[in-house]
Amino acid sequence: MKHHTPESIRAPFARYSHGVEVPAGYRLLFCSGQLSITRDDQIPVTAEEQTQLCFDNIAAVLKSGGMGLGDIVRINAFVTDRAHLPGYMKVRDRLFSDPPPASTLMIVSGFAREVFKVEIEVIAAAPD
């Protein structure tokens, strides 16, 4: 992967790359938005716990495609309140080393169930 963070524009606000280039010969996996719900319908309370479960669910999807969290090139994350940003960012920053994936974080009005605070979708790439 080639990470792009040009010096001609402002540096990222947090730990993310402005762009990630996927070389020829890689396969892509697009992961639908994952909510923080367990197989037996349990939903954690805090944004930090919900973020961890979202990434755990993403890891399971990636594993089924022969990939892992280290293969993520882009993260799109959604939270329902600015108050949830620290919990989300704490988990994201712990899970991803440098250089980090490209990333977008949006504050939205809500999800399918009011109890959800976080939803995360990713794109991953691995050698073919």
C-alpha cells in the first residue's frame, strides 16, 4: 500500500491517512456497516465498547475473506453524538498502527435502533 498525506495540504486532524493507494494485484473486500450487536443480540452500553464490538464483527467478516484488520485501507465511521468521539477514537487508535488507513468520521442522527451509538464500514485489500 502507498499512503498519501501530501505536505501541500493540512495534516490530518487525527490518526488517519488522507489517501491509501492499492497496488495492482490486490483483491478488495467491501464490508457493510457493522453495528455493535453480538450473535445473541447483546448491545454494549458505551461508545468505546460498541466501537470494539463493531471492529470485532468487522474482523470476523475480514477473516472469512482471508484478511485481517491490518488489511483495512479505508474506514467510514458514524457516531450519534460528539460525546462518542473519544471512545471511538481510543479504540481505533489502539487497533491501527502507522501508517493508518484513510478514514472518515461522521456524526449522524441515529441508526436502526436508538441504542446503537456507533456503526463502522471498511474497505480492505490484500494480495491476490
